[in-house]
Amino acid sequence: MNNHYNDTIVAISSGNINQAISIIRISGPEAIEIIKKIYTGKIGKDKTITYGYIKDPNNSKIVDEVLINFFIGNKNYVGEDTIEINAHGGIIVTNKILNLIIANGARLASRGEFSRRAFLNGKISLEKAEAINSLIHAKTNIQAEIAIKQFDNKDNEIIEQLEQQLLTIISIIEINIDYSDYNDIEQMDKTKLIKLVSNLKNNIDLVIKKSESASDVYNGIKVALVGQPNTGKSSILNLLLNKEKAIVTDIAGTTRDIVEGEYEINGIPFKIIDTAGIRKTEDKVESIGIDRSINAIKEAKIVVHLFNPNQIQTEEDNLIKELSNDKIYIPVLNKSDLIKDKKNINFVLTSAKEKNV
């Protein structure tokens, strides 16, 4: 992979918006030489800050008054000479400085390139790089907490332990093959080997399960609203999101494609998926929507199966329940405002009309 690892990169690390202070970061072997060309202040030692002006070397015009942080050597986040320019935060001024740096030998960094260099320079683990990215993009407090927990590298230690277990198993197998005739070598029988491999598999499964749970919380737990046409799926979605996301009519089969929205409960995001009503149909477009509904059930963690008081249970309802065997399955009787006697009903009762969800 050609990642231009030996060149010098630059980016606006504070975001390209109007703000009080903007930060432009330069990193790489030519960082100091580039700064010398455009900066009037003192070139500082490692972990020092100096004051001066950024000037255009072509006409000696002052571009901005700045403070510069110097991180010389490899004892910093990136692991190479890194300079951070603290400039006044106007978009025009910030981009002028950025373009000056590029014109004098730097390259605009690609997305995540500073962290990639930190990883390649051995300053952070791959897990830490992922945690940083997760923290930056966290939308809820719980997502941020999950990202922070990854900073302690415990997950990396667990992966290393699994790797060691696997290497031990491989070593035992190889020794038993190569030195099977030696009496001082402990012989590995099938039962012992199966026990070791089974233990390794169980540990791997635990890591995967933990990772999937964290992924659900971070990316959003998928909830599929499914059922026959006209059971109120779109009305429920609109009510949860507090906006008209899906079209609602009395005509069966109005929803022909997947409609999604995000809903948050106690800091945990849920992706609510309104699906096309599942029924037998000759309409090709509606059939495509129904196929997508079935796929949505397969991908969801939670399946909310909606019924209304007047419908007859069909083969399609049985299919929904069958597809939900490994899911959290919630049967919901919508339009409960139409029911007079609500005793002995084994459904969650809702009424989109009465805004009771």
C-alpha cells in the first residue's frame, strides 16, 4: 500500500469552521523546514510554544499572528516531528495558512492519517485507534463511555492471550507429529486436544459476543416494525420519531420500501425500521418491498410484530414469527382504542391514534 509514509502531511485538526482559535497540524520529516519558510518566530525545542507571525514568503505579507506548539522527535502522539499552529479561527485565514504549508512542501493529510501514522510508529494499538475514532463520532454518553473503556488496552491483552492459546495448541500438535517416538514428550490424545480447542473457541465466542453488544450500542440496535399491511407500523414510527417520516394512509400497501429513523432510550440509540406490510401480492414493486421487509427481520435484534383487532392471522404472520426465533420478539396489538374488553390479551397494547406507544 502506498501511504506516502515518508512525506510531510498537514490538516486543519480543529475543523474548518469560523471559531475563536483554529489548529493546523503538520507532521513528518520536513515539518520544521516548512515552518522555517513561513514563520517569523523562534523554532522551539520539544514541548515548547513560541509566538510569531505566519508570512507569505513570496511577498512577505503577514497572514496571521500565531502561537506554535513544537513536538520534536518521537515522544508525541504521532511518533514523528509534529507542529501545531494555533491561529485565529476564521475560515479564510486558516485556509491561507493551510495552502501556504502545502505550497512549501506538505501534502494534505487523508482522513485519519495522523492516527494511522501513530499506529505505524508504534505509538498506539489498532484498538486504541478504533477507540479514538469511536469517541470522536460518539452521539450519546453511553457511546462515549464505551469508547473510553477501550483506551485501557484490556481488549488488546485478551486478543494476545487468545493468540498465545492458539500458538500453544499448534506447538503441541507439531511436537507430537515431529517427535512422536520420543518417550519424554507428552503425547497429545484426541480428548485433550478437543478440550484445548473447545476452551479456545469458547473464549473467542465471548470476545465476539462482547464486541457485538458494544457494536449494537454504538451503531444502534435495529428494531423492525413488521406485520400485515394497515396494522399501523408507519403511524407508530412517526409517533416515536415525533415527525412525519413515513406516509400514512388507509390504503393497504402504502409503504413499499424500508423507512428508517433513530430513537434514543437512556442514551442507547435504536434504529427503528418501518417495513412494507407482508402479504401475498401480484404487484412487483410491492413484492420487492416485502423481500426487503424479510431481510430487515433477519438483520434486526428486536422484532415488533404488529396486529390490529380486526385482522385474521395469516401464513405471513407465522413466517414473521418463525424468522424471529433468535430475536427479541414483541407481539403488539395496535389500535387498542377499538377494543372494549382488554382482559386476557397476551399482547403489548398500543394505540397510535391515542398516542399511546
